Amino acid sequence: MVKIRLARAGAKKRPFYHVVATESRSARDGRFIERLGYYNPNAQGGEKKMVVDIARIEYWKGRGAQVSERVDYLVKHVPNSAPAAPQVKAGAAAESPAA
């Protein structure tokens, strides 16, 4: 089963987390399928606290991935997470009027 969860990085007492899609049996900081973003709980000043590709999270959820409680909370509540990429209809360029 695929899970979307946090993988810890950073130095001692200075945590930094990658949001990853990984096999549930893999170690917390072990092998992952795809890196979906990051969470920096110690962000200061102009640094972003969280950047996540929402479209890729939705893709993995559509494939049956389970999102951890912490990632689900962070995506919903942290204001600096990146918005979902706009969906473009197939053939939208063909519908626009020619000048």
C-alpha cells in the first residue's frame, strides 16, 4: 500500500521534512516513490513553511494512497502550501478565437 507521509531530514534539533509518497513498509526516512514537497517547521522571515504539489497528492489519492494524519492536517491548515495546478481542458487552445 502506498502512503503519503513525512520523511525527516535536517540536523539534530533542526527538523526538516519531505512530503513523500512511499510504500507503507519502507522505513520512515528510507526509500520513497516520489517527493511531493516539503515542510519546514522552523521557517523564519521570508522562508516558506510548506510547499506541496497538491495536484500530485490528488493523483496519488486517486490511485489509492493513504495520507497520514499529519500530512492531511498540514495541507489543510498551513497557509504557504502551493495551490493546485490549474486544469486545462483538452482542446482549450483550439476554442480560443483567432485574431
